[in-house]
Amino acid sequence: MESITWPENLLHDRKRAIRELIRGRAFTNQLQVMLSGPLPADGSVSAGDLVMKIMGSLSNTISILDSSESDEVSQIPASSRLLDSPSQDGRKSEDSGQSSKTSAYKDRRGCYKRRKTSHTSIKLTPNLIDDGHAWRKYGQKVILNAKHPRNYYRCTHKFDQGCQATKQVQMTGDEPAMYRTTYHGFHNCKNLLKAPQIILDSTHPATDSSYLLCFDSDRIEKSSDHSLYSHLVKQEHKQNFPMPDYLMSPDLTTIDSPGPMTVLSPGSDHGDVISSGVYSCTASTHSSFGMDMMGSAVDFADDDVFQFDF
DNA sequence: CGTATTTGACCAAG
DNA sequence: CTTGGTCAAATACG
């Protein structure tokens, strides 16, 4: 019966992990060169991008090793799915044979739960963004207390390259159309991303626009719903903003990079890190900043970074 | 015809 | 039980 496919998988995972580590080393090397020299000037890859790539490699490696270590079902079933037993229908035998309902499909389908170690980031955009990646929609769900359904996407190269990246897109707010895109994991596929950039706004030059983000806790106190919604309250234009000072909780570490800013949490997991407050930032062309919400929100891992791009 | 989306059922976790 | 995430058969698309 079940032929032992584990050695193969382990070997494969090991190779993938090594490949990821090599990638990470290469990225780090680039970053080192970049940091030692003058500023990247323009056009070239930003330090922020490199950091993201490095984090991606590390996260992927961790994910791979983690999945290898756990004795349970691998998340990448590859193509060795065995549904060869031609005993009529695939599933849904509820009406016919009720007795054998559970055991039959338990091992046939992988476990659904997501890796806790996977990286998560959130982006809020006024319109649908097109990151250069190829996504494949695989689900849509109506979310409680949400006006719009949530759409689930996975990387097109999940099966042919084992890419683990997924994303969720959900519209939040109609007035100014707002979309929340949640990314899980990083791409380790060699995608030829076509359209590099996103964006918005042809409506007006965003030279001096500033955005106001308000995280109000009133929304969440009522329902025991764990999702901590961040609402874009208002978006207004100001000519001058002193300086993008990011007021965060004292136990948050800020890392300011030339490009997008990222706020990481050292690891404290209080449920109330960001309860309420108004955070603002100015920006020129592309302003983005991130913050870490930690355990207060849903089921995010320790290193989750929330990022808002405009 | 192959590939992407739709959609209800399935599954794990709270 | 409910709920969010996923699978996969059916369907749409090119």
C-alpha cells in the first residue's frame, strides 16, 4: 500500500532549503555591498526590497524545515496524490455510505491549517493592486461582520515549483474604495514578474498628500471577534507635515529604511499593543509604513508585519 | 482542448 | 455548535 515516499520528500525539502539559504546569502551580500557604498541613488533595488527578499528566504527555509520536521502530512503533496482506487466517487459519500465517512478522507486530504511560521503582511490600497505575481483564485468566503466577501488566492506555481505564497483580498469600505490584501508567505518561485509596480492614482499628483490612519478599538470590543480592524478614516492633503514620526508603543522597535518603513516587534505578545491611536505619515510618491500588531490580531505569527501602501 | 474561476462541501480550531 | 481557510467538481473562459 502506501509506499514510503518520505525519504524522497525529505531529500527534496533539504535541497529546497539549501537553495533558499543560498538565495538569502546572495541577498545579504548585495545588501552588504549596498550598505558599504553610497546610497543606491535611484532606480536600483532599494534596501527595503532586499530586506524583504532576505526575510523571504529565511522564512521559506524555516517553513521548509518546519514542514520536514513535523511528522504529519506535508503541505506540498506534489503530484503523488493517490486517488487511484476507483471505488466510485471521489468524496461526498454521505448519502450512500455513512459509516465510512470520516476515516476514508482523513489522510487523503492534507491538513488545512496554515503554517504558524509563515510570514504575514497586510496592505491597504484604494484599488486592486497588481503585484507582478501570478495568482490563482481558489476560494471565496463570506466573513462575519464584513460587508464584502474575502477572496483567496495562491501562487500559480504552487504545484510546479512548490511556491507557498498566498494572499487574501477583501474590500473594506465603499465610499473610498479600499482593499485589504493579506499576504502569507513569500514567493520562492522564479516568476517573471511582468508589471513591477502598482498603483494608484492618476487622479492627482501625490506629492504632498498625507494619509491618516486610525485604529479604533471600539470596533472590536463589542464582538469577541478577534480581527482587529484598522480603518482608514480620512485622507487629506496637507502641505507640510513635520516629519513622519511614528508613534508606536514603547515596546516596539522601529527600523527606518530609506524606502518603506517597517516596524517590528521584538516579541512581546500583549494583546493590546495597538489599541487605539492615530498614526500619520507623510509621503511623497510612495508612502508606506508598517507596523506590527502581534497577537492582538488574529492568528498571526510573531514576525508579522503590517504594511500600508498608498 | 487546457487553464482559470466559481461554488458548495469539507476540515480544523475556537 | 460556529467560523475561517481549503479542496475539488462543475463551469466559464480563451
